[in-house]
Amino acid sequence: MSAVPGPVTPFSPSSPDVDADGLGELALRAFVYGFPLVFDLDQVARYVTTGVGANPAAAFNSFSHARTLSGPEDKFVTINNDTVYSMSQLDLSNGPLVLEVPDTDGRYYVLQFVSAWTDNFAYVGQRATGTGPGRFLITPPGWTGEVPSDCTAIESPTAICSIVGRWAVDADGDLAAVHALQDATTLTPLQPSDASLAGLPSTDGLDGLSPALQFWEKYRRASRPFPPAARDKDLQASFARLWLTGEAPLDTAPVEVRAALEQGHSAGTQHLQQSLRGGQVAEVAGWLITLHVFDYNLDHFGVGTIDDARWRIEDSDRRLLIRAGAALGGLWGNHAYEAAYLGTYVDDHGQQLTGAHDYTLTLAPTPPNEGFWSLTMYDVPDYYLVDNPIQRYSIGDRTPGLVFDADGGLTIRISAKEPKETAARANWLPAPAGPFRPMLRVYVPGSDVLDGRWTPAAISRM
């Protein structure tokens, strides 16, 4: 929900793990292409049925507000500990919705709009639209009605989409003020309707299938009601040989097709896992500078987005693999111009970070920004927040009691064991006993961050 954990390597259709007759190779390509849609809709289903962590379940077209900051109990990849979430899963099958946002009096917040294919297609909030009150009309694809004069239109590219809202919280004592802002953020239909919402594709009959065929059957059922951008339609149509474009369920497909789908699912899963540790983004002092891993949207630029060559991945194969890796490692992450994410797995010796050692990270200066910054601890390989005795899951410019260096920099102690020194204890970010991956977030980053003139120093082993 916040950041892909590492870079991705280009898709290679000549992988040795696929078969020679081409069906397995095609299934691998289809997996990379279709993974974001399936993974996204699975998470949409979680939010409307069971909820996720601090966010309770909420029906379509209503908000689920987390009332506390996220903790280790929130099992969502790379979830942040800086903001409380306001999540809404939208079903626009009955027409547009009116979104109203309150005056936040300068407080940082963002409502990020994400399509079923995981494209970020609009932003509302401090950077994009300011912190004053506002009204927005969220419309389904192709809607041609009249937009009310007091509303700004936001067209969704898919009939189901997500609003991922984040509200900055300074400390627990600040939560009451944030709760009032959450409660004042509302969704109402433009025109009331008694008709049932279309909802998500049915999952009936999936239980008897293998995990791989469950994935493919979900993809087959979802790819028609949620069509891709025009540029990807020919690629999607090419999957007809795999029975992925028709009406027939996959358990009736020929045995060689089902075998290829199993093979493509296995190879694709491995390919994505490997790609997250690949080498397609810049690495500086061990930090992966993942400023462009959410730049795969080329077609839908609504309020608050930037349609500029700098924020577009034009190469098709690279775009699709980066999109899949971003979904797997950090679903619903922001463009870097909203929030920059920099992660690392290694210390200044190039070795995997682990709780077996103690480390320091000196930020001098701290990250330039117009929002705020934080460093958050995640375990590996799940990328979940790490339980610890002081219940500190991140450290940043809003952490009370930090001790700064004489030159104004900040030296953060990273270790599994609590430090004994007063300053180190004040600046301690607890780590797990095993391998870990810290993530540096910079909200509304300054130009020095986006241009690469500011990067963090290496994490040093003590």
C-alpha cells in the first residue's frame, strides 16, 4: 500500500522455465500482464468483506476509517505508520458519486484514486488540490452526463476503483482531530438508485480448482467487465489460445492449456519475486531509488496527476513488469511526486541487513520535503511492520524526543536490542532478529529528492 520493495528487471519471454511450444511462454506473459488486476480485486474484496487491520470492512461506496496508526497486526505489504487510512472501494455501476472533503487547515492528507488495473488516475489533497473544502464528482468510464457546477469531475477508467486516503497524524493526541476530518469526508450518489450494484465478479466454483487455476479463472472473469486501456487490448486478445478471453470456464480447457497455465503461474510467480531484487532502478549507497515504479499509467490523467514524459514508462514490457512488481510489493503506492519511497536491503558492506548486527543511519541533512518524512521498519520476506517492546515502528521528523547531531543531522540507531546510550535510545528504530528492509518515505518531496541531488547515506554496520 505504500511502496514496491525493490527494482524490477525487464520481462524476458525467453525464460528457460517456459515450454518450447509457446503456450507456457504465453502464459508467463499473461501472468505478468494480469497479476495486478487479480491481486487488486482480491484486496478490494478484503476491504468490503472482512476489512484489513485497523480498517474495518465497509460496503462499496462508503469509507472505512482506521482510527489508529497501523501496527504489526495489519497484515498488508509495506503499510505505513505515518498516517491513518481512510479507504473506500467504489462501484460506479449505478452512476457517479459525489465526494466531499473538509477544510484540513493545512494538515497533510491525500486521497489517491486507483483503478482496478492499479493505475493512479487522480489525487485530491494538500499537494494536488490544497487543504480547503472541496466537492468532486467521480464518474464511471464513458459517462456523458452533466457535472454539477460546484464539482470537479474525476473519471474512473474502471467501474470499480479504490480511494486510498491518508491523513498525517503527529501523535496519539492528534487522533481526535483527524477523526473529525475523516467523518467529514463523504461519498453520496449523484442520483439515488434502488438498483443493485454490479459488484465484483463471482467466485463461485473456484474452490475445486488448483491455486493456479483459481488465479486464472479470476483473471478470465475480471478482464471482461474491467477492460484495459486501448493500448493493451491486442495483447489481452492474444491470450485467446489460453482460453482466457472466452466464456468457457478453465476447468473445461484442454489438458495442454491447463498444463501451460499451471506452468505460467509457477514461472510468473518466481519471475515477479526475482524481479523485486533485480537491477532496473538506480542504487545509491545500497538504497534503491524507486522514484518511477508507479509510472505505468499512460492513459488516464485526472485531477492531481502529472502527464509528463518524466513520469511515464513507455517501454511496454518494462511497464507491465514494473506494474506487476509494484502490485506485489506495494499495492496502491503513490507516484513519487506525491510520496517518494526509498528502500534498502543491505548495509555499507553490501550484506543483507539483519538483527544479528547493530547499525546507524545518518541523515545530514534530513530529507527535504513539503510534507514530512519517516523511516519505517519491515521484516523480510513479508514486508510487515515489526513488533517491538517500545511499539515504535517508524521514526521521522514528527517523532518526539529525537537527539540531533551538532551539525543538525540525525543519526538513527537500528538494532534488535535496545541501545544503552541515551541519545541512541532516543533515536532507536527497533529491528527484528532476522533479515529486514527499512523504507524511507518523503511526502511531497522537494526537488532535490526527485532530481537525485539528495540521497540517503549507507546504513553502517557498527
